[in-house]
Amino acid sequence: MGAFSALDKMKIDLLHGGLGLLEPASLGVLEGITWDNQSLIILSREKTLILLEDLVAGQTKIILDTTEGLKQGREICLFDSNKGETKVINSVKKESIVLSSPLDFPYLKEQGSFFLLERISFFFDEEKQTLMRKTNSSPAQPLLEAVSSFDFEYEKATNLARLLLTLKSSKEKKYETSVFPKNTGLLFSR
């Protein structure tokens, strides 16, 4: 039963992948679903942030209307009609954040969009034989133990994701599911 629950949890997260990311994804700034260093990475928009001033290239301090819910290590996305980027928050002050690296581009507060990203990662800890789930910059949590392998395939052309788990048992039982992540599918309908 644990394998089915783990697959269901991953399926729910995949269906949430790409939510609110249509514009920056179409600009090539980020992708809703990726596979990197043996980790399945799912991005979505968590919270819109309000810029209080125009931003210039090279700037690292950004003044906001509120910093509630923002923490060190969290990712943000900035974009306008023809450019964008993602950055990591280095520190949070009462009315501002400081980025870990300078902005690549300028943004006008009336034309730019700015939001906090949610990043969910799944990966297989081979040493512990455990499938792990990590949200944002929080420590990873075990999702399923006694796992011998975890694999993920995502075909962008068809927007079809496939998850495959193999449990450590005498028969090496395999579990698989396929998902059509609707939010990332919106990119193909444009």
C-alpha cells in the first residue's frame, strides 16, 4: 500500500507543477517539471510579491510591501513581457530581501511580475533505500522506505510524465503510473 500512496502523492504534486508559470515558462525562464541530478523537480507559483520601486540590473536588495513568508534559500522569479530570471533569497529584512546574486536585467514595477516559487523535489536515497520528498529549502523527508529504485520520464512533446518505483523485496515488485500535468500542458495549447 505504501508504494501506491507514494505514487499518488507524486502524482498530485506533478498535477500542480507549472501552476502560475505560463508566462515565464513561455519566455524560457523556467520549466514546471524537470529532472536534474537524479531528482524530479516540480515548480509552481506560490505567492505574488509587490515591487515598490523599479529594479536595475546588478541590484541585490529589493524593497517589498511585505516580506511575510519569505525565508533564506527560497527562490523567486522576476519577468516582464520579454525577459526574466530566477534568483535565490540570501537574507530577509523587515521590508526587503537581499538576493544571493545580482539581477541580470532591469524591471519596471508597473510592467514586471515578481513571485515566490514553490519547489518540490523527489529523489532516491540509495544508501537509505528511501524515496525522499523535499519542499523548498526545508530538509528532505522520507516518502517511502524499502525502495530499490526510482525512475522518472517526462516527454515534453506529449506532456506525459511516467513514474516508476521498485520495492526492495524478494520479488523486486514494480509500481508505475503515468500523469498528464495539465498546467505544463497549457504551454502546448498556445
